[in-house]
Amino acid sequence: METVLGMTDLQIRLFTAIGQIAVAGIVGYIAFQQWRTARKKLKADLFDRRFQAYRELVDVTKAAISNSTAETTKEKRSMSRGAVEIERISMEMAWVFDRRIAAFVRANIADPAAALAFDRIDYFDCHDPEERKRQGLALRNLERDIFRDLGRVTSLVTPYLNLEH
């Protein structure tokens, strides 16, 4: 039995099926493109969070190291707040980087920064010139070690600061 344009019922069904398959293929392609776009956005967002955490760690650590004078109790408290901020950042780094990096930051940056803050308070409260000289040398060594380890953090996080992870 012939129908429109001289085609049989079977031929019409074939062309209908081909049309449906083509529509399904186009929908699948669009879904794939959306998945790729979402994946790229996820990578970009993760990069942004990682870079922000790293930048914040560098800024807060440099501020904590350079905050070497404290005359008032308020200024002394602000030194220990820097150490608390570094600890908070190290916890965040466990989520956006890796626990190994967070452990390194905690052990080599956060804990020494806390010790530095408390040692500075002792230094400013000390009135014995010899003891103060000894404490000042210990403070400079601790500051140098923190700054050196901050450079190590940079080399640890660099592989994560790309859009391929």
C-alpha cells in the first residue's frame, strides 16, 4: 500500500526512526557539551579557591612575620590572631589541596607562627638585656625558618595551581 510521495508504510516508519535517532544524537551531543562546560567551570572554580587559599596564606604569614613590634597589649593580641588565621587557612588547605600540604603548613608555618607570637610577647616583656638579645636572635631564626618554609609551600602547591587537576 502506497502513501504520501509514493512511499510505503515501512519506509515512512524508517524515516521517522532515523529522525528520532538524529534528535536523540543531537540531544546527547548537547548534554555532552554541557557536561564538558560544567567540568571546566569546576576546574576553574577549584583553581580560584586554591589560589585564594595560597595567596591568603602568603599574605597572612608575611604580615605575621613582619609584625615585629608590639607596644600595647592590643598589638600583642593581634600577633597571635595572625597565627590563628594561619591555622584556619591550613585547615582550608586540607579541603582544596591535599592533607599532606595542610599537615606541612600546620607543622612548618602555623605552629611556628604561634610560637613566634608567644615568643615575641615574652621578648617585649623581657627587661634583661642579655636575655632579650638571646630571645631576639631566636625570634629572627624562627622568622627565617617560617619564611623558608613558606617558599617550600609554594613549591608544594604549584602542581595544583593549573587547570588540569
